[in-house]
Amino acid sequence: MAAVGNTYSDELRMKPVSLDSSQNDNFVEVTDQHVNDSAQHVLKANLPVASSVRELLECPVCLSAMYPPIHQCTNGHTLCSSCKPRVHNRCPTCRHELGNIRCLALEKVAASLELPCKYQSFGCLGIYPYYSKLKHESQCIFRPYNCPYAGSECTAVGDIPFLVSHLKDDHKVDMHNGSTFNHRYVKSNPHEVENATWMLTVFSCFGQYFCLHFEAFQLGMAPVYIAFLRFMGDDTEAKNYSYSLEVGGNGRKIVWQGVPRSIRDTHKKVRDSFDGLIIQRNMALFFSGGDRKELKLRVTGRIWKEQ
């Protein structure tokens, strides 16, 4: 399922306001578990009010939700702190000078709101205070993933089933079932290194999906090759698995064992951290045999689940 919707188009609701029972003897405390029919009627009546508050908290310049400090001009028009320098300290609504006036009343109103996570359509059912919502969404386990395909500026986002179909249909990535693999990489001119990904293969095993990357890139002045595995899911789940990679020839071999990185980490981040099997070009040509003018590498590997 692809990502849809705008962060600030979500429904929101008002928090219950605390009352001093010593000064309001006629008020009765009501919990979420014991809301009567009349209270439900009041909540429904407040929905238009909540919608109006939502509009008030929308910055007129960037149209995003505003967070403290919220600025206002002498006429009461507001905008967010990020946009204030962009409008050269002039109100975008009436063009009056903004100065340094804080809209404390609107900041307090925002503090009384609760909103659903913007990833509700992906399965998150949580409701969060206005000022906590952004932090939650930055860590929400239901937030969509970026396409793990490297070597192109693919902007597709979605959940794992969507991305698996996307990789297969749009990027024509090879799909394999099983936890072992044996791949052969051939390049006629190994002296050309273009920082381009050579291959991405997706493996399905243990009810999960894994991406095997193999590519050439420049490390300082020396071209090198790297192979590594990424887990199509969150980092907490990725740590439940391990993998090994092996490359060799002429009676020699190099073995790498590690934990797959989550696709939350970009392909470039994993590559630049050298978290994988790294092969120097001279060693790769030695493994290739023959006259060493053509790269012929065979990489074998295995994925397993830790007990």
C-alpha cells in the first residue's frame, strides 16, 4: 500500500480539560470507559470546533502544522517559526511587520489537542498529544519504507508487500525463495568504476524478505566491490537474523558474517559504513583467474534465524 494523505489532514480531538473539584462541586469525573450518551453527543458537536482549530494551526505559508514558537503580527495573523525568516519579517497576510510577538494563546490551544498518527492508513491506531505527535511519527513502526532499489532516484514508498511487488514489476528485480544463494558477477572491463549498483536480488525466507546488494564504488583512489544484505523491515526485527557471504578462487577465499541492516538505513549509508563483504579490485581479479582482464566473481551466502 503506497503512502497517501497529508500529515495535517488527519482528524483531531480535544483533550479533556482538568477541573478543580473543590470549586466545581457539580462536576462529575468521567473516564473514557464510562462515557454516557449525552457526552458522546457533546463530542460530536465539538467536531466542527476541532476542525476550525486545525485550520488556525496551519501555517499560511508552508501549510504545515505550527509548533512553538508560533509568531503573530499586530493584527493577530500567525505563521510558523520556520517561515518567519522566509517572509523577511513581514506578515504574509497583511504585510505588517511581524516583530517578535508570540501567540501564546494558540500554543496553549494546541497543547489541548490530541491527533491520530498520520500513518493510520498503514495500521497505527494511536492517538497522541499535539506536541508529541511528530516525535511518535518519526519512530512509528507503521511508517512506510522507501524503495530499497539503488542506482536510481526512486521515490516510491509503501509497506513491505507493496515494495516487493514494486521491485518485481517496476525494477524487474530477481526474486528467489530460500535462504541460500550462489551468484556470479561478470564485468568485461573491471577498471571502470561508476559508483553504480550492479545487482539487487530479493530473497524470501522465514516469512520475510531480504535484499542482496552487490556493487562497485570508489574508496579513495581505489575501486572496490562490496556485497551486503538488507532486511525488508524494522531494525528490531533485522537483529533476529544473521547471514554469511563467501567469495574466492585459486584456493583462497574471503568470508563475511554479519547481521542484515534494515532498509530504514539507506543503501548508501550501509555501503559507506563498509558493513559488508569488501573486496579490493586486485583481489577480485585474482579470484577471477585467467588473464585477470575480466571480472568473474562467484558470491555464495546463507541467511539464518537466530534462536
